[in-house]
Amino acid sequence: MITAGAVALYAGFRVLPTGTNLNHIDFRTGGSPGSLEMCDPSNPQFIPVMAVRSPVSMTIATEGAAAQAGREVRGVARLATASGKAIGPVDLAVMHTRKLHLLVVDPSLGDYQHLHPEPGAKDGEWVFAFTPKSGGLYRIFADFTPTATGRGLYAGADLEVAAASGERDAGVMATVLRGVGTPPTTEAAEGMRVVRDGHVFALKVEGGELRAGVVADLAFTITRADGGEVALEPVMDAYAHLVAFDEGRSGFAHLHPNEGDLSRRPDAREPRLTFKITIPQRGRYVIWAQVNLGGVERFVPFPVEVK
């Protein structure tokens, strides 16, 4: 009788409405080779979004004028399952304060922006706006968690951005990063440092270097040039986020700090946050740090070489 009651209770919970008409079958690719299944957000892996088949497709369209560097772009992202079912607000769970995250990066990896689209007029449409800093083929990655599965999924699409008057299209990563300030200086003993807006941002790889396929520990610190306290505030339920892109923009790794308890504030004068990352392939990458300093979000790039 106890077993029968437990089974009945389980079945009852299974049929309770969740608000979404989609189920876990809508977000599977059948396990075929080269497919992207649900990912564990607690496992900080590099996700090869463009090289595999996702159960969700995304298309990007602009509203009004075509996208151009230096001008605000108003766009619409459309999300659908492989069978064509629209993916709207009720179909996605809130993760890191939002239902949908768009990670936008230019060809040089010198312009990275993190966007939070809002639901559009039609189901499956998500509207967003941003101002690209350079011309070229921008890549947009979607990061979301279906309500039906509770596991993270990803999709990718491109948006052509016309160069501003007198500007060359974005070059390779070796070009000086435009629009993001002075590139980092590398010091073997201290890691990489970026000085900007009165703050010193530093990223250090424990052990000195990143190696392909090996779990690495990263330490991210912030200090003020005048020695004062750092006004570090949470952003998306964390005191910092790191996002790593490869030179070919085949995918990304979205990292959250090991120090996940927001009630335990980092040191006021030199906040230090640690991260883990595994990158499968050698090559050149840019790791972008996103922080909230005194209510202002800031993005800081650190080019790295994975050996």
C-alpha cells in the first residue's frame, strides 16, 4: 500500500501543469553523433555551440535600419525547437536572474556584450538592443534553461554589422582590441593586469598557464589605484562572471565563481574570486570578466594562450 501510494503521488506530480506545452523530448537530439545535449551549468566546460547540432534553433533579425557600428541595433531573436515549436517565456526557467541570456561578440573578440532580451509580441520572439563598437559578422550565443528539463542549453546565430564611416571591418584577435581600452599587460609572476577607470583588474592562472584538456584554476582580483575600497556589487547572482571565447568563436565557456554565497562579501580592498575552467583545444582565447562596480557594469578582456 505504501508503494502504491508513493507511485500515485509521483504520477500526480508528473501531470501537474508547469505552464509550458513543451516536454523533455522537445529538447533532445536523439543522442546522435555531433549533437548538443543538455549541459550541467555546474560543470565549467567550453561548449562548442557552432560545431554541434542543438535541439533549439535561433534566428536573428533587425528592426528598422540595418545594423551599423556605433548605432543602436534593435533586434529580434526567434527561438524554436527542432520540430518548429516556439519557445516563449513560460518555456524557460529563470537562471541567474533572467530567462534568456545573449552573449554577443565581434570577430576580433574585442567587443563583448551580455544582453537580456525581453519577450516580443509573438511567442518565441525575444527583443533586444545593443550598440556594436565595430563592423563585421557578430556572433550571438543564446544561453537558457528549458522549464521541462532544468538543464542548460545553447544556440548560436550571426548578425552582419556594417562598419562605421572610416572604419575597417574587425580584424583578427591580434589587432589591438578596439573600444575596450588598453590591452592587458602580461607579467609571468602576477598574471595579466588591466588598468582602467581607476581600477586594476588582474587574472592569474594557477600554475602559470592553461593547457588543453586540463582543469585549470583561475584567480580574478580587483584593486583601486588609490588603495581605497572596491565598490563590488553582485551581477546576475554572483560577484563576477567570466566568459571565454576561442579565436574562431566556435563556442564559449560561461564561468561562475566558486565563492557562490552572496552573503559572504569578498575583501573590500582586494576582492578575490576563483574559477575553474576546462578548454579542450589549443589556441588563442579571450576571457572577458563582467563585474558591477558601484552600480555600473564593466567588461574587461584578458587574451590568453592555451597550450
